[in-house]
Amino acid sequence: MPRGPSPTCSTGCSSARVGRGCWRASTRRSFGRRCSRCSAASRATPARRSGRGRSRPLPTPCCGVATGSRRVDRGGAQPYARWRNDSRHAYSPALEPPLPERAPNALPARRPGSGTVAAAFPGSFSTDRHVCARRVPVMSRRSPLATTLSQHRIRNAKVAERIVTSTGLSPPALVYEFGAGDGILTAAVLERAGKVVAIERDRRLWQKLRERFEDEPRVQAVLGDFRDAQLPRRGAYEVVANLPFAHTSEAMRLLLGARNRPRSIHLVVARDAAMRWGGFGEETLVSALAKPWFEFRVALALRRRDFVPPPRTDCVLLTARLRAHPLVAASEARGWEEFVRRGFSRGRGSVRRNLSGMLSYEQFKRAARAHGIERDARPGVVSFEQWLGLWRAANRRGRR
């Protein structure tokens, strides 16, 4: 089979020898092959995964980063030339036609990348025509808090009214609001509560909150972090919050594990977080630990356009209400926690093996038959009622 001309370095250097390796494989990964000098220079760049478990450095030509597509540079450069011999393809800048010379009085050429991503990052793109195609995505303009903490403010008073209506609050309730912001949700909560303790850690927003409710004695604006809040040691209280999504787990652990648990918790959270903490679909460790004392439900499904800036995930209002009669006594709370943690200790292992030290095989077999549990069921497949049945069977064994 006839072979084509000898390949040259794709970066445009004077070397006529290319590195070793499969030529056909190298042309699939980049525009062409490079000499040993250019290949050694590119090894200093971060590596990316390629092929079957191997790591290849990112192709960084001598001319720097480029814009445009693989065939034609959108910055106005010449399309790359390539030669073909049978099924072999390669790119060589030596085969490209020379650029036409510009007349002395002619207008300057259009700046590479004008009107594209290159215009947003001046100085980061090369004007050389020997470039590789690498696109850089344009980042949307978002506030720093929204980017780092996933903070999303409620858009208007109508959305706040929908949220408060779904909570079922009624006076004279004592409500603690975490992340009050400028008070758009506080005003809606105040219509259905006796007193509101609004906690905000941003001083600028706290000043707006204090000025807005300066003449309202039922609103107490507190500057500080919700994690340092002094919750009531006795008496009933409720919590409403629209916190950044990055603080969802901290808020849930603080409230569910409080010594004086709130009567109800209403949090605007991401849909995935609500599925995890509520145990919807599959039971989780955190949902199984909290369900003896709380009942979880999704009170309201919210739209992305209800927030500014719009989140990248669906949001819901997760409600947790304190049970009037706990399913596990206060004296057995520590034993319940150890039992559930032991059941979830091996991840996707079977519950029967995880609880082998607390339940014998015959006892697990009888309890599983009574509550409809499969022999090799995973912890997530077992519902909370079935976990409660296994817990009671283990307690009967301990009493004997």
C-alpha cells in the first residue's frame, strides 16, 4: 500500500521528525503529530484521562490556546489544510497555503475571536494560525454567594405567601426564621405568627431587615449565624428557613438533634436533599434516625423562576412535624441510633449480615416474614416501619 509524505510536527517548528507511537492513533486525538521537543513541553500541562485507563497530557501547541472550531478558526484564521492517502489523515501546518500579504493602507484584520468567547478574555488567545481548537465556555453572571453557597432569594411577595400558606402556621406561634435576608419571607410569616425571630448573618441585609420592621415590636432582627442561635430550652416553637443549599445538612442536624425539638420545621431545599432527608423512594440513614420523632412530607413544589437567581435544580418545601407520641422512648434513643447505624454500616450489604451481631438468623427470619422483608434486602429497600419491626425484635431478644 503506498504511503503518503512523511509527516512533520503539527506545531509548525522546524523539526521534521515526529515522536514515536501509532501515527493513526495520534491523529485521532489531535490535529497531527508533534516532534519530541514539543511533546516534552506539553507534558507540563494537566493530564486528562484518555483511552483505556491511560493518561495523556492536553495538547498544548507552541502557539498557545486557540478558539473556533476544528475546521475553521472563528477568529478569521485560515482553515487548516490536510492531506489524505488511503485511510490515513494528518494535519501539517507546512501544507497550509501562506497568508496573503496586507497592503500598507488596508484595514487591519479582525481581532481573533471578536464577538465570541475570545472577546471576553483578551490576551488569552493566540493570533497564530497554527492553533488547535479548544472552546472555553462563557460563565453566566451570578452573585458570589449564589456561586459559593447556592443562595437564592425569593422573587416576590406572592411566592412568599405560597410558602407560608403551605406551612400551616397559625398565631400565636413563636417562629424562628433562618436566613431572613431583606425580610420578604418575614413579612408573610408575620401574618400567621405571634412573634418572629429573624436571624441574618449578612450585615447589609440585616440593616435592611431592621429598617423594614423598625416599627413592628413582634419582629426581632438578630445579626448572627443560625448555627449560633439560642433556641428555646422549653416551650413550643417552629422554624421557617430559606437557607443557601450548602447549609441544608447543618440546619437539619441542628434542628432534628436539638434537646428541645421544634414543633415543626419548614425548609426550602433542593429536591435531592428533600428525597434524602425525608426518605422518599429509598430509606436513608438520616431519615431512619429522625422518623421516630418526626413526620416528613413535601408541602410545596416550587419553580426555578420563583427565585433570584434561578437555581439549577428543582426546589421544594420540606416539612417535618414533631410526633405527639414518639415511636421510640427517650430512654431508648441511643440504642435506636446504634441499631440503625449498624444496619447501614456496610452500605449496599444486606441488612441480615449487618445486624448479625444483634439478631440471630432465626430471629431475623421470623421478623422478616412478619414484616415482609426479603432475605438479602439492602438497607435502603427496607422501609421505616420494617426497621421499627426489626428493632422491636432485637429488643425482645435483649430482654430475654
